[in-house]
Amino acid sequence: MKIGTDGVLLGAWATIENGPNSILDIGAGTGLLSLMLAQRSLAENIEALEIDEEAYEQCVENFEGSPWADRLFCYHAGLDEFVEEIEEPYDLIISNPPFYSEDVSSGNGSRDVARQNRSLPFEELLEGVSKLLSKDGNFTTIIPFKQEKTFIELAAMMGLFTKRIMRVRGNPSAEIKRSLLEFTFQQATISEDELVIEKERHRYTEEYIGLTKDFYLKM
């Protein structure tokens, strides 16, 4: 699967200020977020979870071919079964979840499953996070802006409180399309920001460049 802007934004925006030692990437795809966090952090244990067999195999290949292979591991499993097996909580959980709830078809079965939230409903994701996150940990995700309010309400029901929000629009005149969200178990004042990706076609804003430049060869 191609590397999308959502994944790059999420991997660059996720906080590592508390020096996480253990990180979990739920629905890892080909491993982009895990690799970005391996590049950004000193975490000794970065684990990824991917249910699709083809994506899992590519994720393992990407991990093994990276400079951080000794810190990366991918499980081929669903979140429900993974939750039952894990004993130690994670300092940081990150997820770029499937969220196209409408029945879409691109002609590629794996891509369609990844894009439809029936393969990982928000409720299941948040319930899993509430069981796997350490008491001082952070959970970071990206979702459609139109689902922000519902997602935050669901998270609160699981005891997860919003800490940071960054809303993203493609250009200055475009509607807000995405919400980057960070949650913790502690209630705090919510920090809210907005990011515009492009000034005009193929001319990126300074804010977007500043956030993502470490992950592009040409930026």
C-alpha cells in the first residue's frame, strides 16, 4: 500500500516527550508508523499489530531491512486476540485506523478492508487501547474531522481524555478533513491547533514542512 499523508502526519505529530520505552502500532499496515517512531525515539520495544497477511509480510520485511530491526516486531493477529495475550502495558499506542464506513470498492480487496471501519470499529479500537495503555501513557490517532466528536465521546466512555487536537485542511480555502487526536487517562487542558498542508498545489506550508521534513527525501 502507498504511503499516505495521514500516516506521515500521525507519525511526525505523535508525542515522544515522555520518553516512551514501549510503543504499540495498531493496524500497522506495512509498518510506516513504527519505522517513523523508531527513527524519532529511543524506545527499546516497538511492536506492531497487523491482521492482513500480505501487509503483515511486507511489514516484517520492512522492519528487517531497517536500521532499527532489533527494536521492531510485528504480530500477525487481530486486536481482540492480542489484548488477551499481552501482560505489560505500552507507554505509547498509535493507530491510523480504517475509517471509510461506506461500502467502497477500489478493486483491491486488502485495500478495501483497510479502508472500511467494519474491520476495526472505533469502539473496539478504543476498548483495546484502554486495556493496553499504561496509566501515564499516550494514545495518538488520526480520523476524519466529521467523526471527531463521536470518537472523543467514545474515548471518554473508556476513561480516555483528550489532551491534544490538531485539525488538518489541505489548503487555506479547503474544509477541515482530518483530526489528529491524543488521549491520556489524566484529565488536562486540551491543546488545539490547526495545520494547512499546501499554500497552493505542490507548494507546502512552512508548518507542514517543519513537521514532516525528517521523513521525506525531497522536501
